[in-house]
Amino acid sequence: MRPLRQDRIGDALSYLFLAITFLFFAWPLLWLLSLALRTRKEIFLGVSRLIPKAPTLENFGAILSSDKFAGYLWNGLILSSCSAIGCLIVALPAAYAFSRFPFRGKGAWMMVLLAFQMISPLVIMVPLYRYMAALHLTDSHFGATMVYIALAVPMVTWILKGSIDGIPKSLDEAAVIDGCGHFSVFWRIILPLSAPGIASAFIISVIAGWSQFLVPFLLISKESLMPIGVGIFQYAGTQNDSSLQLLAAACLVSVVPAIAAFLALQRLILGAMTEGAVKG
């Protein structure tokens, strides 16, 4: 009985810790939702209650019916999707090589790749802008997409390597005996069997691209090309749409897709990130 009671106490403390953690991270979103549901009058009164006195969805209607905001959403979708596709094109062959080919210093190169992932765009902000300006790639989706890809490739390569590590090498050897070369093995064996990992890496890349702010803020100044993150920043400063409740609604509309995608596909994402981690 005593061990059972200790287990129950431990479970209760664990759930309490998880609840506190959830409230800590969810509180800003709840407060943002509260602001988005308020009327302009209640915002001006400065009422600090969490639940609005007269909740309204008009703010979301105003945001979603705005052509400007729809353009921001479309630009964000283009940048995040194209960068995710580009990441897979670059990272898949690299992950296959790291997983299957023996070469000198492979572990060190993997650590170097991980080290590049730790570099913040803030560190390279000035040289990055000067470099992209010299190539005439500012104010273009292509230039921003290339930077998105460069920032995400290390993480995606690690994820895909773990997925490919989980595929038995005996399948590669059997395909080679049947006359397949390295490219045929990669195309016919590795890609189909690592489809869940590829899907997870794609989703993670899309979410990372969708939440980017610094890179597009640095490289894109044309309003018609701005993605959602930078668009909201500009949207807040316009003369007609500077109300706090509209800005809160815009922030919620921009962040909900990423949260919903992660919650819906979290098993797939976490499975791909941990696949191969305990492979011995």
C-alpha cells in the first residue's frame, strides 16, 4: 500500500507541474484571445478583466476580410512552403550520405552541421544583408527562401538521418545485389521507407519558416512581398488599423495554424525526431 500511495503522490505532483507549465505558456495566448474579443470601447477603457464584458468576433472578420492581411498570409505560405521543399532537396541527399557512407570525420562533420544550427541570424545580420544586397536578392521571395533553407537545413538533416538510420542496411545490400546503384537505392528504397520522417521534416520546416521574422524583416521592404510576421508588425503601425484589438486578432490568426499543425501531428513529428536515437 505504501508504494502505491507514493506512486499516486508522484503522479499528482507530476500533473500539478504539467498544469502549472501549461498555464505559464498558455496565459499569453489566453490574454491575447481576450484582447481580440474586446470591442474598441472596452480597449480604450483599459479594463483588465480576462473575460470581455461584451465579446465580439468583429475583429477577426475585419482582419480576414482585409486584402492586405490576406496577402501577408499568402506570402508567408509561399515562403514557408518553398523553403521546406528546398530544405528536403538539400537535406535528403546529405542525410543519406551521413547515414550510409563511411568517410573520415563523419561524426565531426555532423557536429559542425549542428553547430551551424546554433548560430543566430542576429550574429550575421549585417553581413547577410550586405551579401544579399550585392547579389541583388533583397526584396525578393527567392532571396529570403534561400536564407530560410540555409537556416533550416542542419536541423532537417539531423531529423532525416535518424529516419534513414532506422531503415535496415540489408535492404540496401539486397538492392545492390540486384544491380541498383546508389541513386537507385536512394530513390527506390530510402525515399519510400522514410516517408514519415520526410513528412515530419517538411512540417517542421514549414512551421519554422512560418514563424520567421528577422530574415524577412531584414531582406524585404516591399509591403506586397512581406510574410505574416513582418506584415503584422507593419499592420500595427498603419493609420487606420492601429487598434490593439485588431492587432491581437491578427496575431492569433497568424499563430493558430502553426500550433494546430503541431498538436495534430505531434506524434509524427516527435517520432521522426527521436527515430534512431536508441538504435544500437
